[in-house]
Amino acid sequence: MWKDKGMGFMLLHLQLVSFVFLRFVNSGSAGVTSAFVRTEWPSTDIPLDNEALAVPKGYNSPQQVHITQGDYDGKAVLITWVTAEAPGSNTVHYGKSDSNYEFTAEGTVTNYTFYNYMSGFIHHILVDGLEYDTKYFYKIGDGKSAREFWFRTPPEIGPDAPYTFGIIGDLGQTYNSLSTVEHYMRSEGQTVLFVGDLSYADRYNYNDVGVRWDTWGRFVERSTAYQPWIWSAGNHEIEYMPFMGETVPFKSYLHRYKTPFAASKSTNPLWYAIRRASAHIIVLSSYSPFVKYTPQWRWLVEELKSVDREKTPWLIVIMHVPIYNSNEAHFMEGESMRSVYERLFVHYKVDVVFAGHVHAYERSYRISNIHYNVSSGDPYPVPDKSAPVYITVGDGGNQEGLAGRFRDPQPDYSAFREASYGHSTLAIKNRTHAIYHWNRNDDGKKVATDSFTLYNQYWGNNRRRRKLKKNHLHKIITEVLTNGL
Ligand SMILES: *[C@@H]1O[C@H](CO)[C@@H](O)[C@H](O)[C@H]1NC(C)=O
Ligand SMILES: *[C@@H]1O[C@H](CO)[C@@H](O)[C@H](O)[C@H]1NC(C)=O
Ligand SMILES: *[C@@H]1O[C@H](CO)[C@@H](O)[C@H](O)[C@H]1NC(C)=O
Ligand SMILES: [Fe+2]
């Protein structure tokens, strides 16, 4: 919700001015504050008549096509699209070849109003019983207006199933947003973990809110029609706008973006879990009740108990508000959730927590702050090998601009931070290794700005510990054998 545009830190060069300068400043702590100065496009939304937002040709043509995982383990896909003029066909034709759509699936159609805006017809179709690791083609719409797309199902759940996730947050619909999506599409990413704040349509008033949800749907279709985006909600999805009579939270978001929440025994689309390849992904809602005994808390406790690291070694949490953030923007907003959930994350050895909200990039060390209680105890984050790495990727490029003011000095928990637009990828190789990479939009090619090997918290550490013990024992035995007791 960064309202203040034109911050001191950010140099607003126009797109053609190319002034790139890389420098690292170590401000007293072990972490790095990058002073990379980038070119950027102005933080304004792409105009309505721009081709990036264009309505596909043809009467009542399906638009805003997006897919997400439709079940717990990745053998189903939820396909959504919008038709503007009439409900039209509600059928998906699909198959393993684009010349022979062997199967069909039927779904539901819904519409809603927001102020005087009346939405198009929103089609949601569950396609299930798919085979793993298979390319499927699908066709939607009627006659000459029909459109064709494809997607690939993930490999079967298994500890060494390789898979690459992209992580994108706070995207919006500016030229920076477009740059982020285009960079992501050139990566190896197979599925996006989206950490909240989709369209920023709530920056508009009255009927333009609905209009900007439609343009956003068309803008991201270039990726969302071909690979699943795993949705989580941010504050821009709440849309509590009493001045225009709209007071039902998440109305537009929930009509447009379905999640497979029931498959993980959740009772609310805003929090749920999926398993995909070798990862168990938990989606949380920063803007739903989460304290002890609430439905979200009770669901999370049960879901964490059910995680099987022998099957899915990688335990990933996504949510909107970061728990560790050292930016002036939204500082400590995650503190209430931290006080409730951090000890669970540490206990269950979550590998990594991805968040957005702050329009900059930041990564933490493995730290925790769970020894404090109101009357006593250590109130500071301390190094903790069981803790997740916390990564903020709120740098998708929305119209609010970058959050360029970091707290000074850089706190000890902050490992790397930079206010540039970009996205991340997490390439899981096997049960022990994943290659993490943050991609800054300004880099034409892949450069190692913030890239490293992430060792699995369950397998990586066990393996290392066993190895350590063995070496230690070996050393003692060797000493005893050479020197005697
Ligand atoms: C849904 O669409 C139909 C047909 O255009 C319309 O009559 C109805 O009012 C719409 N409902 C909502 C909630 O917008
Ligand atoms: C609070 O911390 C103190 C000191 O570490 C400890 O003795 C006490 O049991 C803690 N209380 C709770 C409720 O955790
Ligand atoms: C896991 O992947 C890493 C990185 O590709 C590789 O170095 C390592 O040997 C792999 N481990 C196993 C057990 O295959
Ligand atoms: Fe946000």
C-alpha cells in the first residue's frame, strides 16, 4: 500500500536512459544493502487501449484465461476464463494432441456486480484425472471465437522430483509489471507462487475497479493460460470500499480466482495447501483471522502435522505480509502473525517463506525470535538452523512504485536487500538441493545478483549432520588409534 510515489532513493529515468551502476554497501551488519541504481518505467498503469491489454478478436471470445492446480497432488487443473457478451459455451475440450481433443469437461459460470460495473461471465471448469508429467492441449469458446492453449502437468509427487517454481508478488499492470512477466516467461519456471496483490484495481474508483480487473486478467493471460499460478490474497484484494457501497471483502478476487482449498480440508479459499512434485506448499491469508483457535490456525496446525518430508521434502509457505522486513514500508506489519506462527514454522522446519507487500527485494538469514514472552526472555532474533529463510518479493512492479527507504543500520537478520523490480525462481533439483535465484528486471541476461543453493531443512541437514558425526567419530578413532587412550 505504498502511496508515496517518487521516493528519494529511486531515480526515475525514462526507459531510454540507460544508467546502470552496481555497488554494494555494507552498513555495519553482516547483510548487504545493494545500491544498484536502475532504469525504470514510470509507475503508471498501461493505458486501456494498449495492445498488452487487448480483448481477443471475435464475438464473445474467451478472455482472461488462467489456470491453477485443481487438487491436492497435481492431477487436476482449474481453468477459468471470461466471456463478455453472453455466457456462451461452458465446456473445455482437451487431450494430448491439438488435432484431437479426446475429452471434455463442464463447469460453472458466475457473474457479479461491483458498484455499477457488471462483470462478464466467469467460467470455472475443473479438469481432473490427468496423467502426471504430460502436455495437454485445451480449447475453449465457440466456433470461430474458440481459442486454444496448453499446459504441462507436474511429475508425480516424490522426494526427488525436480521442479522449478517462479515467485512473483505485487504485480499490478504497469510497464514494469509487463517487464517482470516477460522476464519470468524467459526463465525455466513451471508454476508461479503468487504472493498477493494482483491487479491493483482498487486504486481506481467506481466502475473502473471492475474494468481494471478485466485488463489485468488479459495482461497476465500470456503466462496464466499456460501454467498454473498458485494464488494468495493481498491487501489490494480486500476492496472494502464503503463509499461506493462495496463492503464484502475479497469480492472480485473470489469470483475470479478459485483455489483448490477443499482438497486440503480447508474451509476457506483464502488459505489452503497443495503438493506439487517434491514440494508441499502452504498458502496463508494475512488478512483473515489467524490467532490461536481461529479456523486458519486450526487448519494450519493440522496441515503441518500431515506434511510428509519423505514424500515432499520441500516445505514452502507463501503469504502476503512478510514476517521479517527491514524496509520503512510496512515495517512490523507482520509482527502479529509472527507471534502466532513463527514457532510452528521453526518446529516443522519450513524451508522458505515467501511474501510480498513491500515493494522491494529482501532475504533474511535463518533466524528466529521465539524465546520472548511478555514478561521476560530474549526479545531479539537469533541465528536458528531450524528456521526458514524469509524472502520478500513484492517487487513485481505495480503503480505504487518502489519502496526505496530501508532502515539504517541494516538489522542483523537481513542478508540482502535491494529496491529493484524483479521475480525469483526456486529450481528444486532433488531432496537436498534447490537453486534459488532472484532476477532483477534490469539485467538483460541471468546474473547472480542474489543466487545460492538452498539446502533442504529435512534432508540437507540430516545428511550433513550424519556426515559430520561420522567425520567426528572417525577423527576420535584415528586419534585413539594413533595416540592411545
Ligand atoms: C448476471 O448476468 C445476467 C445476464 O446478463 C444478468 O441478468 C444478471 O443481473 C447478472 N447478475 C449479476 C449478479 O451481475
Ligand atoms: C517466560 O519466560 C520466562 C523466562 O525465560 C520463563 O521462565 C517462563 O516460563 C516463560 N513463560 C511462558 C508462559 O512461556
Ligand atoms: C542433488 O542435486 C545437486 C545439485 O544438482 C547435486 O550436486 C547432488 O549430487 C544431487 N544429489 C543426489 C543425491 O542426487
Ligand atoms: Fe500489499
